[in-house]
Amino acid sequence: MAKIKGVPIEMGGSEWIVAPLTIAQIRESQADRATCESEEASLEARTDAAARIILPALQRNYPEITAATLEGELLDAGNVFETLRAVLTGSGLRPAQAGEAAAARTGPASTGSSPPPAATGPETSTG
């Protein structure tokens, strides 16, 4: 099966292609995205929310990946927010920063592990 185009990111010593979220996944991730952007949320809450956003994007190309594998073997303190940025940028939920546009085609940019800035993009509503 052909892989869905996405943003290459290194996790667990291997390169993975993180596909963009589907429209339904964007809608379903709204609360988690708000948690990731919240300055009041704990680091644990933000990393848990980030993992819940990353998993479905990763599963589009790697359906066998489980939450346990993602959180226990692939994501770590050094790449969780970089991977989240890849998902958000690849999904059109935030504009690419300098260097990220090229990274989306050639490989991940070294952007550190700080939380991403507020997501921008299409407004989603549930009602």
C-alpha cells in the first residue's frame, strides 16, 4: 500500500512519515489541541494530548502502531512537540515557520522540544 504523503520525522531511531489529519480527526482533536496550547495545562496534560493528536496521523500510514508503542518506544521528551508541530503543519493547522516548509519535503527541522505555538487554520465546530 502506498504511503500518504506527509512530514518525515525521526522517532525511536527510524524515520516515519506523519500523514496529515483527516477532517474528522481535526474535528476530534480540537480539545486536545487546546490543551497543547494552554499555558495553564501541566506538561503531562500537554504531552498526553499531543500523543492523542499524533497517533491517528501516524496510523494513517502505519495502522499497526498502538498508543502503547507510540508513547513507550517512539515519542520522548526530545521529539514529542517537534512531532506535534509536524502533524499540525502537515495538516494545515499552523503555517510553516522558516525551515519547516523545506523540512516537510526533505526531513525534520531541529526545532527543540518546546510546545508549539497556537495552532492556526480552519475553524472547526461541533454544532
